[in-house]
Amino acid sequence: MTGAPAPAALAVTRSRGGSPLPAPTAGDVLRRLSTANDVLRFLTDDVPRLVLASLDEDLPRGASPARARVTRAKLKPGRKLTVSVDVTVDGIPRRPVAVTWDQSSGLSLLVAPVDPAFPQLTDVYDPVRLSALVAGAGADHGGLGPDLTVTALRYRPGQRHVVLVESADRTVRLYAKCYRDDTGRRAVAASETVSAALRAWGGPAEAVCAAGYVESHQLVLWSGHDGTVLSDRIAGPTTHAVSMATLAGRVLRAVHDVGVPLPNRDRGGSSDAVAEMASTRRAVDHVVALAPPVGERVAALLDRVLAELHTLPEESGHLLHGDFKCDNILVHDERLRLLDVDRVTTGDPALDLGKFTADLRWWTRSGGVDAGPLVSAFLEGYGPCPRARRRRADLYDVMFQLRSVGRRIPLQEAGWAETVETCVTAAELCHGNAA
């Protein structure tokens, strides 16, 4: 990466001359964020200013002023606000920044590669050290050397980190993903299981391959591949988009139908429906708080969905991708490659079905395209299945649409409330039409 602020946790407390800045406390900030407009103003005006002021002494002087832009924000009303910020100088990206206002722990500002929960991350960002780790893992790096480049793709302190690793000539690339536990080792095993299932099926599909695992750093090296994510191929119900949706259905069915010795995911004794519903309600907490009338509709719809799911018997023991979405599928030469296998487990196949149809609706919505032909093509590709599975999939479709409302509509964009209402209305209509 290009130059970066000092690798340390920085407090938003200084100006260029060293005098304290009037940075708002976590409690002050969280009390202020009571409406969508409050959040928008804070994220677009205050956060960039505070970040740049904090980093002022560490940023190089450019011909044009440094700029900061919020790329992601997650609000837990009254409890926590987490913000991801990109900083550029003369249009050149610096290392990503994460700012957190937490009611219990206060204010923190971290600059990649700093993350107290991932101390190994400093080695991952260092080209020389990373090159040694790649070689030590026996990874098929195809010529990566100490002059490799490291680019942050996902910097989420305390949660996850993904970097792109490239050779100096950009002809060789790997993706390095850090974990806090042995999830990485399980992900490697899962990729092998899914790959074996798809080879046995014999169709035009495969799973992403692990190029190596660095146990000392709980780091998985994933092979880079040519292709385009499926979300970029489905702007509308074109012949190609329909054929890719059909193929995605066939691939998922091949995964679901293979018998594998994997344990069901640990739900803490809860059913899939209860666990997924709990996750969805957490995702929409801020919707309920910032847009109460729409939030009431969301809560009511989720209640109805859960009540119906309770009337339908769950299936278990099927191999699941666990995060089957369009941007986790790579298309190349009319073949599909499944990405992001961290969540592979066994459970109810309706979860994968419902997540994918909800995802199709998400990616076609922005283009004003009817998702119906793509959803139908996907389900046709998947083929016949028990009626109860299809009905559970319909209900999970609605649930995941609402989860997308909470997780995918950027808080820092104008018109957030209007977009939320549009998407909630669509989910309500989808539920009514499927009843």
C-alpha cells in the first residue's frame, strides 16, 4: 500500500498544533442520533472532519487537501456506532480507518493494520513478512516475492479482515483473510468438501480453492481467479442472466443433495428459524429506532414470518453454502465458482434458497428490473423439492429482504428513509403474493 498514518490507535483529541479538539464523547454522539437526518449529518459532516483532524500530523502534505469519506456505518441505537472511513491525499488512498463510539468503552479510532483483536494483522500488511508467511505455508503463490503489494479490501476491527495480495506486475494475486479462531481451518476443509461435491456432480461449477493456511496467524490464503461476480451479470432478465440464474439453481441443488459428515452449525439449542430471526431483528434495530412507522411494519412482518415458520417442519442434515449470494459467485467462461465458504455447514436447505432469491431481488431493485424471471429461472434450475421446503424458502426470502434493509442501505446516503420504506413495501408484497 501507499504511505499511511502511523500504525497506532489514535484518539480524536489533537489538532495540527497539538491542542485538544472538542471531540464529542460516545455518550454525546449516541444521544444525538435519534433521527435519520441526525445520522446523515453526523456521518457526512462531523465524522470526516474529526478523522482528518485526528490524522493531521500523520498525513503527508499534498497539492490538494486530504479527504475523508464514510464507506460504511453500523448503528446500534443508544449503544454503539461503528464507522468505516476511507482517507485520500491527492486522490491516492491511504490505509482505511475505523471509528467507534461505544456507550460502555468510549471513543476509539484505529488505522489499518492496527486491531487489538487481530495482532497478527501487522504482519499481514508488511510485504516482507507476508511473503515469508506465504512461502512457509507452502502456498501456490506462482511467483509472489517480497516486492508484493497489499491492498485492504475489508478492514473491520474486532470482526474480520481481508486483503488483496498481488505480485509487483499484478499478474499473480491471492486473497488473505484473518480469523480470530480456527474458523479459517474449518473454511479450508469446507472448500474441499464443496469442491468434492461439485466434482462428483460433474457440472460447470467449482468452489474457491485455499492456496495455503498459516496456523500461527490464523490466516487463510485464497487463490485469485478471473471472472465477474454474478451480481454484475444480472442487471436485467437477459438471456444470459436467466441462464446464469438457472445454473446457480442447479449448482445449489448439487450442494444440497450430497451427503457429508459435517455437524450442524451451533445454534445454541435454537432452531434455524429462531436463530436467523434473532439475527434479522438485530440487523433492523436502527430502522425501528430511526423510522418508527416503518419499523413497526418491519416488526409486524417478522412476527408473521416467524409464526408461519413455526408451523412448517425444518429439514436438517443437508450441506449448505451458508451465504449463497450473487457476490459470492464468480462467473468465468460460463462456469460458476463459489466463493466465501466460511459458513458452510449442514442444516435446512430453505435457508440457502431464500437468501439467494432475496439477493436476486436486491440486485435487480436498483435497476428497476423485475426480479421475477430470474427468481423463476433459479428455482427451475434447482428443481422439484418438498412443498414445505419451498414455502420455508419463500418465508426466508422475506426475512432476508428485511435483513438487507438493515445491513445494505447506507446510513450515510441521502434518502435513506425513503429507500427503507420502498424495500419494506416490496417485502410485504412478496409475503402477500407467496401466501
